[in-house]
Amino acid sequence: MKITILGSGHGVPEAHKQCTSILFEVSGSYYFVDAGCDISMELANRRIHPNGVKAIFITHPHSDHINGLYSFLNLLGWYYTKSNPEVYVPNEKCAVLVHQYLEAFGCKLRPEQKLALVEEGTIFDDGNFKVTAFATQHCPNSHAFLIEAEGKRVLCSGDLRHPAVDFPPVDNLDAAILEAAHFNVIEYTDVLKSKSVKSVYINHYGNYIGNINGANFVTLRKEISPVPAEITTDGMEISM
Ligand SMILES: [Zn+2]
Ligand SMILES: [Zn+2]
């Protein structure tokens, strides 16, 4: 599986740092966790045809995680009409907005385009890529996702209230992609030490705003050593 961090930022775009989106490639199929940036453009830049996108999962109803979804679905509505990814949105309001947005631009979802709400538990499994959602306390209808594919297990934390409060009850992770916009990264130390995690990626942070700085990250890295920890950047690729 190849994971590409399309947007490593949080709610406020910064230079060369877009809002959150993570692209997974598994056996020639593509899956998004969050679509906070212009995912249509990101696919175009990578010469990935939208027909290859099988599903999109949105962690929660904040704009930095969903803004790019609407324009992407609009593009599928009038141009890439053979592209039918399954779309999982956080709540009914987001689902209604999808329909209203498309209608405003003269198109609508095709019957083959499944639009569903994220609920706790396994929400998707096409035999290639499995997604299990865990409720978090960041906001109403917020979730973390456990991704399972090719025998690997990857956690996408979404946004959390605090690692001690709503870190998902998962273990034996090949990678944990963790947000760092709402608390000091050092506060991941205890939960990461209590689990088997092979690699850690600190994501969804601001260079100038938020709770990450070099000293905090170095401390976390030292605390969880020998588990490797990296800070994500836009365009970063992770192969496993
Ligand atoms: Zn966010
Ligand atoms: Zn949020």
C-alpha cells in the first residue's frame, strides 16, 4: 500500500501546507481519508484517473476535512461520469449539502454513487481495503478510522479531544497517522507506549499556529524510541 499525505495542515492553510487529506493506493485502487484540499487537482497532478477512486471517508464535519469533496463530486457529475466512488460523510447535514451543491451546478448523484453516513464499526470492505470507524470526542459525528489492507493496519486519528480521552481502542498498528493541532504532541507518549505501533506520523499541524514545535516533537520521539516518528509534509509518500 502507498499512502500519500496530500494535505498535512489543519484548519488554516499555510504556504505549501494544505488542509487535511490522505490518499491510499492499494492494488491500483484509490481511497481518500478526508478531502480538505482540492482532491480533484491532486489526482490530476498525479495523473490518477478519477475512475480509480473507490471510496472517500470523511472523519468529521469541519471544513478543513471536507471542503474538496463537493467540488470533486461536482466534477464527477458533469465530466467523469463513469466514476462512482462510495462516499461516507459524517452526518445528514453534509449529505444534504452534497445533494444541494450538485443540484446548484445542474447535476446529481447517479444511483451507482453510494452516499452513506459514517457510523461506528466496520463501514467499508471491498476485499481490498477495509475501514472501521471509532467515535471520537473532537466534535459531534467525529471519527477515527482504522484502515486494513494488504495485511497492514493503519490508524488515521482524525481530530481528537485528547489522546488520554478518545484515542481509539486499537492495537498492533503498522502506522499511526496522528493529528497534532489540538494538544501538545508530547501528550501522545503514554498511549503510544501502551500499544504496539511500528511507526508514527505526526500530521494535521500548523507551522505557525497550533501545538507543535521542534522541541516537543524531539521529546516525543525520544520517549517512544525505538519506534520511528516523523512529521508529515504535503506530498509525503509512505510505502508499506
Ligand atoms: Zn481539523
Ligand atoms: Zn476538526
